[in-house]
Amino acid sequence: MLLVLVGMLVAAFFLYPQLPERVPVHWNYKGEVDGYGSRLEAAFEIPLLTLGLYLLSLVIPLVDPNRHNYARFYVAYRVIRWSFVFLMAVVYGIIMFSALGYTVDVGLWVNLVLSLIFVVTGNVMGQIRPNYFVGIRTPWTLASEEVWRRTHRLTARVWVFGGLICLLLSFVPGRAGAIAFVVVGIVSMGLIPIVASYVYYSLLEKDGG
């Protein structure tokens, strides 16, 4: 991953002189450009942001009150960090290729990569142990290690299944496909785990903890 980070920074310096003054940086669901940025912003913002957040991810285990748990999910944490860097590298590549005049199906590529990250991170979600920065952090998961465990085991299955559905939806064109992708993503990544954590906590409370 360090090679990817360095590669993004090297590419920024190399490509900056070749970019136009205004660079497409945002697209709508039809794949049409609806936002522009300066070439300085386009060339350097994502590489520097990615580097900064990656370095922050290295510091987090040192400051988390539950820092002792990170050794118990080291592999999962590394997979999550790498997935983030990979996603940012793909987005950066899309912006650069588009700025240089190449035709890129932005929606398809972004959705495919996001779907794969759903699946990959879902596969390690069940390994994550209680902490304050990574995973499904609700008042109920943070209050009970058993609720945390059950919620993340369920989330692992939901994210993998949701990621596979999103992978298929990536090939559905137009507004319908975009809306379906967002709905499945939000429901599978957010709503189901949050609701599940509350339900698990309520059941444990009812059973006396």
C-alpha cells in the first residue's frame, strides 16, 4: 500500500503540468460531469487526503481507549486500511483519466469498486473487536461486548450479500440502477447493523444481560 500512496503522489507531480485549468471532479448518476475543480485541487487533493488519513489510521490504535483490542483484529484492520487506499486510488485514476481526455464510465467503475470493498470488508467484519473507531459503533455495541460480537457477525454476512447485490446493480443503467445501488448500500451498510445492535441489546437486557 505504501507503493500505491507513493505512486499517487508521484503521479500528481507528473500529471499536474498536463492537466487543463478546469478538471472534472464530480459526476451525476448519468455519468455527466456536474462539478469542476482547479488542476491543483484535482492533482493533489486526493493523494494528500489519502496519505493523511492512512497516517491517521496508524495513530488510531495508539490513542483508542480500547487499544489493547487492536492486536486481536490486526489483519482485519489492515484489510480495511488497504481497501480505503485502493478505493481512493481508483477514484483518483478516474479523475486523472477523464481530465486527460479519456472516456471513462465513472458510475460503473466507482460502483464496482465500492461493491468489491463491501464484500472484502464484510469478510473481515466479524473479526473486529470492541473499539471506538472501527466497525459498527453504536451506544449498544459499545455497552456490551456480546452485542458487539453478534452485531459484527451479522454485519459480515449482510455486507458480503449486499456487496454482491450491488455488484450486479452496477450494470443496471440509468437512474433506476443508481437509486437501487444507493438504497441497497445504505440499508445493508448502515440501517440493518444499527437496528440489529439495538435489538440484540434489548434481548440481552430482557434476559438479564
